[in-house]
Amino acid sequence: MPAGRPRKPTAQKKLQGTNQKCRENKNEPKYDPLKKGTPPPNYFNKYSEELWKNLLTEWDKNPIAEVTDYFALEMMCFNFGFWKDTAEKLSKNPGLLENESHGGLSATVQQMNKCFSNCEKLMSRFGLTPSDRVRLGLIKKDDIDPDDEKMKELIK
């Protein structure tokens, strides 16, 4: 098992402004970026499909995801769609929140929580949270309003 920090891709180093020609991995694989017109999987619900299209539209301007990221993007969108759809159903029928026979959360809520957790992890990989955009070099700390307390907490 290699020691030290995991290696950063060259594209990420370029975004952060820390790339050095002498330290570039000459054997780093290069893949095509995911394109705006890439169709979403046919089993997606409306929320998953909407997220898929919105992300690919944004990433068309600033390519982050490559074709090898297709499945991670698919998992993130699916988890988001399931979470959002379930949250909508629960808001209409709050009785689904509790499992009366066991006195705890229902299986639906447990699945929803797991989907949220999965989605949150994948979102950070793609730089979809403010703190992750700073970490990945997509926004600079200097661009952040110094009076924004919430943002300061996120980028500690």
C-alpha cells in the first residue's frame, strides 16, 4: 500500500494553479469529457433526470467529469432522485415516517437517509458543495465574501 497522500489528477492541479511540468504523470490516462447531450439512464425519475441534465449543461462549460465518471454520476443522480421523490411522498403522508410496530424510523426513511448519505459523498467528489469547490480549486478563497459566516465555516 503506497504511503502518503493520494495523487491528484493533472486537471485538478491545473485548476488549483499548482501544476508543475516536471511533476506531471506522463502515463496518466486521458478520457473524453461527458457531453451535454449524453442521455440519462431510462429508469431515472424526473428529479434524477433534471439533475443529470443540469450538471452536464454546467460541465459543458467547465469540463469536470469524464466518460469514466458516468457510473458515479449515475449513482449520484439516482440517489438524489430517490431521496427527493421520497421526501415529496413523506410530506404528503407524514404517517410513513415512523414504524409503529418497532417504534423507530420506517424502512422508507432509513433508505432515504442512506440515499442522502451516498449522494452527499458523491457530490463532494464532483465539487458540488462550496467547501469542495474551494478544495478542488474551482473557486478561490479570495472570491468569498469575508462577512459570510456560513461560508467561513464550510471552508475551514
